[in-house]
Amino acid sequence: MSTTASPAERDLHEAEHIRRHHGHLVAELDRLSDQLASHPSEGAREELSHFLTDSLLPHAAGEERSIYQAASRLEAGQALVEALVREHVLIRGAVTHFNEADMDDARIWGLAIADTFRSHQAKEDDIVVPMLLAAPGFPSPMPTAPTEPIRRRVATVRGTSGRAGAAVRRAGLAGARRPGAVPDGG
């Protein structure tokens, strides 16, 4: 006998898939940043740099086009999405600094990126995903976050479109050059 999953069951499955993927990203980032911090070498630095460029940043960009777009349509999600996009800008800036830093500073930037990303993912998993699941009348299926690396560099959010991109532009953070930079006029 064949059973077909209901839309709610499919959404729960997708939510769990998103959480598992986030867990894998956090674990790999922790492993690579710890490796660089404890055994600094150009090989360890290059491995972390590739992960950041080929997996982490494309994942963040994909979220802005998927689950952030969906969450920003909910009144309760608009401010949260704006804050999460700001964190993406912070992470992108930290990756730039990591890639430009000498070995000692790169070790510190790597650990800082891992700490920031761990906190960021907890907000997505513990707040955004449940908010989407609980939204009354929210269209199923749940938007899918990217789970495969997108092979392109994501240097700024200038090309971001839609509500997530609008949140970045409203916040004055498009093209921010350093983590924690104060937007112009702020």
C-alpha cells in the first residue's frame, strides 16, 4: 500500500532537511576553523577559504532567495529577516578580511566566522523555520533552502533582489566593507 505525504508532513520533512544541512555546515566550519587555529598552515587556510567561498557564502545567498523571501512575507518575519540579512553582510565582510589577513589574523577571523555563523544558524533553525511552519495559511511546500554548493563567489549583496535585497538596501548595508561597519548616516 502506497502512502502520500500530506503537505504538512512534507513541510516537516523539509524543515528537518534544512536543520540537518545547517548542522553539517556548522560542523564543517567548526572543524576547519579549529584546524586552522590549532595547526596553522597554508593548506588549512586554503581549505577553509574554499569552504567559505564555495559552500557558506552561496548558502547564505540562496537563503535570501528562498526562506528569507518567504519569512519576509509574514509580519512577524520582516524585522527578523532584515537582521539576518545584516548578519549575512557581516559574515561576507569577515570572509573578505579572512582572505586578506596574514596567518595569525586569519586564525582569529576563522574562529570569529564560525562563532557568528553558529549563532546565526541557531536563529534560522529555532525561529525562522518554526515561524514558517506555524504561519496560518502559509503556502506549502515550505521554500527549500539551497543544499548544494553554488560555484560562484558572493562578494556583496548588491545584486540581491526581492524583499531580502530591499532589506539590505533600506539598512544601507549594500557593499558594506567591514564587519560592524556603521551604515552611512548612522
